[in-house]
Amino acid sequence: MVTLQEIQKIFPELEWINDTSLREKVIKVWFTAAERGGWKSLDDVPFTLLFEDSGLLTAHTRRVTRLAKNVMEAREENLNN
């Protein structure tokens, strides 16, 4: 069974989410995905079921998250003002 501690360990990027409500929703999505998929650990979830050795969904998610953060940090314009 997937635990909160496992999710927090796998996704340290969760700390980047300042909005507590949003962070809790993201965590809930991972719990729901594990439950519906019957996964005992999130590190068992493949990126895709379409072919073997596709890598892990968690690794893919972390890569995309870091890329998005790097793009945001590299932007010179401030879009929130």
C-alpha cells in the first residue's frame, strides 16, 4: 500500500507547491492512481503499459516537473504582475 511518506520521499518537489490545498490534491491523485491501478508502490508504475521497459512514471513526472520549474526560472519576464 502506498503511504504518504512514500509519496513525499519519491516526490520531494511537492515542497515547491506553496498552496497547501493544491499540494494535498496532488498527493491524493497519487493515492487514487495507486489504488485504481492496484500498485503496492509508486515505483512499480511504468511510464506506459504500451511497451515493456518504458521507465517509471514517477521518474518521468519528476523530470517534467524539474524541466517546467527550470523554464519558469529562466524566463526574464514576470507574468504574475
